[in-house]
Amino acid sequence: MSSVTVRVPAKVNVQLSVGPLRDDGYHDLVNVFLAVSVFDEVIAKESETVSVKVEGEWTDQVPVDDGNLAIQAARALARHAGRTYGVELVIRKAIPVAGGMAGGSADAAGALVACNELWGLGLPREDLMEIAADLGSDVPFSLLGGTAVGTGRGEQLAELPTDGRFHWVFAIADGGLSTAKVYAECDRLRETRGEQVPWPQASEALLTALKKGDARALGAELVNDLQPAALSLRGSLARTLGTGQARGALGAIVSGSGPTCAFLVADEEQARQLAVALVEEGVCRTAVPAYGPVAGASIV
Ligand code: ATP
């Protein structure tokens, strides 16, 4: 086999509840993930050495050395197999970089699946999930896809069967936001306000809405504890969210650490119309209609 192509989805957090800052610098999270139909492609080609090329928009912000998460994933897989392997990775990026949609994690998951196949390792998903958890807290979900509840740092995952399909519009901003800076701003705001931060818990109403495929109920229950911090760092997002709400979105939320804004809508037609309106109003760089849940990293 000389080349393997894997398609891997972005995610939106329909609930992201952030617990108090722990002594080790992390936070306990409740993270309800939904995989959505914005896909990166990771192509693994036979090669003597390990390298990566990135194609598409925003490519200048993606490292092409060992800082690239897809390269780290390929190296981790080779270590796990106890051998030295080479691969030329090509990433076709559609997921915004530093956009709060887990694009880097998606590429890492894509590289794991593609190299497992290219190198003929035949490792089962459970092994890939273990390697994924060491690479980053969102990587296991990028492998799994669908809908899942993450706890701990987000890496302990329980699948959540859901009914139906949810339609979204993702308003992609100019430039990214650093996840680390958004968490730091969240801690700073909480400290300034003297907030007592509760232990994060999954919202029963939200899980029920997801299970039933009830978009209206889900829209009312969307939670993102990082949203105040993302808005504090990027004030313009308030107008983006407000525009989507005024145009009839069932729910409007910053996606993960932002700056992408996610709008839940009733159907495909409303998604198409809202995407056009958001761009026309000049509140984002591009707007992408999508749906979820979709499968995790898959060979095409
Ligand atoms: P999350 O939602 O998981 O917090 P994000 O979607 O906000 O993450 P990413 O797109 O994963 O952010 O990128 C975060 C940083 O990771 C980028 O600024 C980039 O320097 C680095 N990075 C490393 N590898 C990749 C990759 N393959 N694709 C994108 N960014 C990568």
C-alpha cells in the first residue's frame, strides 16, 4: 500500500464546564463533544523519513516540524510498535487553526489511523485510543467521533447514543485564540470576581435533548464556561453571537476556546441562510454550514 487517506471531523462542545484550577495546573472538565461535518484529510504516503506538508487556508499557522501534532502521533505510533517507520503526511486543512474545533487533535487522530494502515500494524481501536490520550485531551474524541461525554481533563470518554442529526453554522473568525490563554483568562476572571467555582457536572437536560435529537431543547441548554474568557479576549465575538441569535438560531455559543462561534439551527435550509447572513453582516471571515454527529477518523 503506497498511500492511505483518512477523513477526520472537527468537534463542537455542546457543554464545556470547567471546574476549579487544580494544583497540577489543569482543570477538571465536563465536556460533551459532538463531531461535526467539517473535515480535515490526512494522507499518509510511503517514505523513508517522517515529514508533513499542510495544504489549504491558514497553513502558515501550522508547524511543519515536530511541533505538528500529526507528526507527534506518527512518532508515538512507531514507538508503540517498537520500530522505526517513515511516512510523508499531507494534511488538507478545512478545520480552522486555533479555532476551538480541535483541528490539531483531528490531524493527530487522522495520522494514527492512516499510519496504522500504511504500516500494516493492525492495532485495534483500543490501542489507538491509549496512544491518543497521551497526545492530547481532545485526540481520543477525534478518533471516536459521534457524541460523547468527556470527564477528567476531557480524555475519559463515554459514548452517548443520540437520535437524529443537528444542524449548525460555524462562524470562523480572522485569526485564532490560544487555548492556554483562554483558560488563563477564565481563571483570572473567576479570581477577580471572587467566584466559587462548582464541581463540573453533566447537564441532564442537555443529555436528554441530545439523546432525543431535540434541537430546540439542546439550543436552550448549550453551556460553555470558557465563553466569558473568549469574549474578554475577543470582544467582537459578542456581536457575532448576537447576530446569529437575532437571525433565529436556536442556540449560539463560542466553540471550545474560540474564536469560532457555533449556531444551532432547525434544519439545513436555515443553516444555509444563516451562513450567508453572517458573512453579509461582516461578523466573521467565513461561515460554514455543517451537521453532527458524524463518525470519527475514518479511512476513505
Ligand atoms: P482545541 O479546540 O483542541 O483547544 P484548537 O482547535 O483551538 O484546539 P488547533 O487548531 O488544534 O486549536 O491548534 C492549536 C495550535 O496547535 C496551533 O496554533 C498550532 O500552532 C498547533 N498545531 C500543531 N499541529 C497542528 C495541526 N496539525 N493543525 C493545527 N494546528 C496545529
